[in-house]
Amino acid sequence: NADKSETASNADLDFTLVNKTGYDIKEVLVGPSATKDWAPDMEVLKGRTFKDGASMDIKFHPKATAENWDIKVEWADGSPSEEWLKLNLTKIEKVTLKYDKAADKTTAVIE
């Protein structure tokens, strides 16, 4: 898309997040790795639920300059949150969250 004015996002950082965990997610926070604390303005769902099986485009402000970003998810059922740190979003198009019930482990598959 050559017309930059209609989409205020940073194409280098933008990515698609996919929920294939089998569970709904109530919060997704995305913040620069350099930031030590999670802040409310990093939350991208804004009160919506990120349903199992759904995908969502995460768009960044054109002025966003960090390459490495952290992702945190809060589960709708109250399970402990999960974090993935130092993801270089300039090299990532898609992040698929998967849950392995037998191992009780959530992973982020990077594409």
C-alpha cells in the first residue's frame, strides 16, 4: 500500500497474533523490551476478549522505534499470565500462541 496516509502504522513492526491455545485471552500487552514495567497503555484488546481460534493484527505507531518487544497475555480463566520477551518484530510477521496441555506449556510460534 503506497498511500501511507490512510494507515497510520509501522509496517516493519506490525504483526498478526493468533490464539490457538484452546483458551480465551482477556488482555494482550505489547511493550518495548527496554521498558521494565507493563503499563496500562500497552494493552491492545481494550476490553474485548481475544477468543480461541481468532487472529488479530497488531499495528504500531509510525514513531515506534524499538526493534525488540515483549508480549504478555492474561488468561480469561485467571490462569497465571505468560510473557515472551525480546521478540524482534522487524523480522516477525506472525506470532501464533499454542498451549500443550500434556506439558502444561504455552509457546509462541514465530513466523
